[in-house]
Amino acid sequence: MGWAETIDNYQLKFDVWSRSNGCAAADLVCGGDFPAQGVLYEVPDNLMSRDSAPAGRRSFDAIEGDAYVRRSIAVKRRDGTIVEAQTYVVLTPQTGLLTSADYVAHIIEASVNTVPIMLISIDEETQLYEIIQLLLNRFNNYDGPIEIQSETRMMSLSMLKNVG
């Protein structure tokens, strides 16, 4: 369905450990200074719940795992229409976890052709420079602005052109 942003302000935090990724995984947390932006997908209802997924298919609830719970949030699509969307939020956030540059790059790569501006809140300042370096290497033909506000540990990547 394309690009969308939350009506309310949210922060992307890395506050749950992912065994499969071997690092802290993403969480959408209410608050912050900006709406969260991302990609809105249309998913059949029967693929959302463990109870309704067809045999042999993993539901989105199963893929996200027991550390997350599904929640409805209001989002605005590119054309201005407001719709209810489902997202997953962490049940028991943890502090002091470190994510990986590869994991953050995966999130950005998944939305690079759809999301015009991405804001990523980095909890650990030491990770900020590692992540920026990895992103610059991956997007070596990227010529958009990168703004770093170290006081808030926020990184903004304006991705208005196809960088792939």
C-alpha cells in the first residue's frame, strides 16, 4: 500500500533482545518528537493470528514472537487518508541492550524506496558512528543529507531518490 506515518509521535527503540538476530530488535514506542514513518502493507486477516493462519503458514503473531504484542495505531497515508494499522510493540522493554549496524541497515534497506525520511533513535552513542559508517558503505551512491543530533542521538536520512 506504500508509505505511511503515524498520527502520534513515536520513537524507534531497540529494547528487546532478538535471539535470531543476535542483537537488540526494534520497538515502536509512543512519544518522541516526530511521527514514525514506514511502509504500510495489506495483509489478509487470516495471516495475522496464530489461530487463523492456514496449516503450514506462520502468522505474523508467530513471526514477531512472544516478546511483542499486536496493537492498532492510526496512520496517515501519502494521499492524506487516515487508516487503522496493526503494529507490534514490545511487552517488556529492556534497557542497556545494543543493536547491530547490520540490523539497522536491514530496516532502512527494507524501506529505502518507499519512506522519504527516516528517523532512527539510537540509544547508545557509540553505536551511532558504526551505524552511519555501515550505511554510507551500503548506500555508496546515496547523495542525500545525513543529519546527526548527538544530544538526542537521532539520525535522519532523507531518502527522496532510489539509492539501490
